[in-house]
Amino acid sequence: MLIVLRPGATAEEQRNVTDRIRSLGLTPHAIPGEDRTAIGITGNKGALDPALFACLPGVADAIVVSQPFKLVSREVKREDTVVDVAGVRIGGNAPIAVMAGPCAVESESQILEAARGVAAAGATMLRGGAFKPRTSPYEFQGLKGEGLKLLDQARRATGLRVVTEVKDTETLAAVAGTADLLQIGARNMQNFSLLEAIGELRKPVLLKRGMSSTIKELLMAAEYIVARGNHSVILCERGIRTFETMTRNTLDLNAVAMLKQLSHLPVVVDPSHGIGVRASVAAMARAAVACGADGLIIEVHPDPDRALSDGMQSLNVAGFAELMRGVRAVAAAVGRTV
């Protein structure tokens, strides 16, 4: 249920509403919004009677929320959420944010060359994995703590914000000490302990869709974070597993349109993982912008054929610059900037 307060409702009236919610054994959640003050309610097992709240002083309306993902639903918040990542705004009418860099941090020279190249082409954020959860235990697992230091060095050299993956609660504090935007990878989308810990951390987070997860499951995973008080959540479509074998995954651009309809959270698309074929990444990036994505995350490596991970889907710096030219043209056609 969503309790909408009248314009000018006093702090005491709002406190009375939250006290009533808690007296019923439920949890109130203040919902940030530009055009109204609202309080969401979670914890109820069945429908609540709006009359429990509609009669309270300062209450304009009590609205039943039909979706199970209550706090991230458009029913609870009509306007787009804009997430601020160290000064880079993502969502709403903000420019389309572009995050780019290698799958994994491999060396000082590699990450600095990648960072300078993507910054020159127009990226505002540097992606790069320090901790790398891999399918095989024998594959490169990342430079870990040393990788975080190199990401920080690249940030200081270029001014790019850093997005990097956190793979578990044990390393969360270390990663959060460096990252401007925490990435939860596809394999961890339903790692509920990690979701709850990040919810308590109050740091911007990029939540990737699981490779076999539905749109609803992605939104429910986001709900775990928001329910703990962290409203700075960005959703990421990165491709799902289907019967198709010609591409690494199937980039589900249907999800962008559906997520924008169902939720107020920003939506970013990862065309690199989405198709997994270097020659087609730029085309999928343009398509993502055309269908309403608020941002892109692109894998870029100075020498993709020698990359320690995901080289087959990584662009070189020149290829990324060409991608950006196409993305800007499409963005202008749909009334957006990059």
C-alpha cells in the first residue's frame, strides 16, 4: 500500500502515519519524489484496508499497490528515479551515461590505456573487474586488491567514475572503498545476503539481470536492496540464455521497454555480454539507445585478442570511438544526449 500525504502535511502528521503503520506490525518506507510525499508499506501478508489510513490527518489517499515489487514499482513512484554516481546522473532526462573499459583489470598499463581511450571518446565511467567470478576455477580470477588500487589510479588520472563488480559480502567493504558504482553480476542477482548488505550500505548499485531470470525476478531482486533503504539502484539488461547458439546470449531489448513501464528505476544495457560478438556490439548499443536505455556498459580493451577474459566481445579503443559516434546519432534522433 502507498500512503500519499497532502501538500503541506506537517512532520507530526507524517510521524502519526508511520506510527500507525508500525503499530500494525508493518514497515514504513519514505518514498523520495518531486511532486508528492508518500510512504510505502511492506510486511503485510494480504490486502490492507485503505480506511486504516485514509482518515488520518494529512493523508490525501491510500492506494493499493498490485505489484509484488512494491517499492520499485511505478505505482509507488510515478516519476523516474535519477541516480547520482559521484556527480554523474543516470535516469530521467539526464544524458545517456556510458560506462566502458575492460572486463578485467590486468595491469597498470592496460587499465590506464583503456581509461584514457574511453574518456577521450566520451565515456563518463570506467568499468573494470578486480574480483572476477568465473565459470571455471582455473580461469583468471582478477587482481583483487591490486586491481582496486589500479582502478583508483586510473580514476585519478582521467576523472572517470569507477564501476566494478562485488562478488560476495566478504569483499564488499574493500570494493565499496574504491567503487563509485557497485556492480552486482548476473550470477549474484539472487544472492540475497549480498543484496541486503548493499541495501544497508547506501551506495549506488548496478544490478545485472541473471542469465536465466525473468523481468519480475530482476525487479524483486531490486526490491531487496530498496527495502533496506538504498534507493540508488540501476537495473541492467545484459542478455539471457535462449536456444540460440550463434550469439553468446540473447539481448532482450523487450526488457528495457517493460522495465521502464513497470519501474521508476533507471535502465542500463550491456550489449557486450548481450550478444557476445564484437562485430555486432555497436549495432546493439544503438538499438538500446533507440528503445529508451538510460545508459550503456561496453567492454573495451587496448588489445582485445590478448585479453585475459571476454576478448571476443571487447572493442578496441578505435572501435569504441566509432560506437560512440553512432550512439550519439541515434540519441539525437530520439531526443536524448550522450
